Amino acid sequence: MLHDEGGNGNPILLLHGLMGSAQTWRRQLPWLRELGHVYTYDAPGHRRRAPSSLRTEAFVEDLTEHAEKVGRAIIVGHSMGSLHGWCLAAARPDLVAALVVEDIAPDFRRRTADDWAAMIRRWPQPFPTENDVRSYFGDVAGRYFLDSFVERDDCWYLHGSVSTFEAISAEWGTRHFWNEWESVDVPSLLLEGEFGITPDGQMAEMHARNPKSQYVLVPGAAHLIHDERPELYRETVTRFLCQLR
């Protein structure tokens, strides 16, 4: 599902991470509108019906249909959104002018989603109030998850199925996406959190394999770089986008 967030200039398409939503970009919208015409997107299974197949190709196919409505755009992704963004760039280079890749890597093989999914199932859902969400996750992650929850019957629930999210993540443990990354032929900014989720050295290797890429290791950040280090994120992304002009 595509959302027109306004702004002027070349299209900028924002892609959220696993369990996220278009709303998780709302704190970045004001300054991004100064750099282009911004669109956000809810991936299948996130505030909307999941596809019949949960393979990455099904998500990229849906993204392609929506990206065609936007035209050739700068893709700014977080986690899963970044993966789908570079797969889109590999399959349809006519739709992607540049990429921002945040804390995701091509090869998570031999990792499972079992512990991660079990942790989510232990969350004390539903959360009675917004403050309960913030108290449980902390201020930064709490804001992020509030953007990924829905309010029903005066309580807050995760917006999608844990089983769906688990299956999406589990697929990444069975394959790699190096071929797709090596097919990317547009300027790319790679942002890795110092305490993020990527396997050691992979994002630096992504930079080494792609001469049009830049790589930044963000100190003090974990997986939510754009919320944990917002000023540094804004400065780094703005500088990269201005280089494209």
C-alpha cells in the first residue's frame, strides 16, 4: 500500500523493516520532504493481507507494482525494506535511482528465527495503554513499536501475525542475496549500527563488492539507526542525497 507524503522534487520511496509499517518513518518525513517528493509503503503482511507465498520474490513483486506508480525513485530502506529495495534495483534498474541500506546484509544462512519468534510470543499483548508499550520496550523502541501496533478495544496489538513475520525471517536463514546485491548498479549508502543485527563484516564486504557504494558504521546505534541516532542519520543521508544532484 502506497502513501503520498508530499514534498517536491525527485521521488523518494521509504521501505520499512520487518514488523514495521509506513508509520515508522513519520519522524523523518519533515526533512525528507525538503529533498524530494516522499512516498511510504506498507509491505504485504504489515497492516494489509500477507501474500500467499512468503518468499522474498513475492514481496518484491508487490513492491514493483507500487514502485511503477512512483517512477524512478531513490529507495530509502530499513532492514527488510532495504533488502527488498536492492532486489528491486537488481530486477528493475529503471525504477531505482539510488539506495539507502540500513542495517541488513545479504547472508543470514544458518540463523533461525526460533528464539526471536518465541520472544515476541512472550510479549504481554495486548498492551492496555501507549505508556505500557513505552515502558516495556523503552523510549526509542517504544515509539517505533507504537507505529507498528494498532489500537483495538482500547488496547494495543501488533498489527500482523507473528507466524507471518517468523516465516519471512526464517526464509532468510535458508538462502543468500549476494547475487542480487552484486547486480545493483546505482549509488548506494550502507549504514550499519555498531550493535546492529548484521553478521560481522558483511556490510563492509557489500561496500567492497560494489564500487558505487559508501559505507558508514554508526557508533552507539543498534538496529533502529534512524531513531537511535536521528541527527547523524539525517546528516549522513542528506549528504548522500545531495551528492546525487
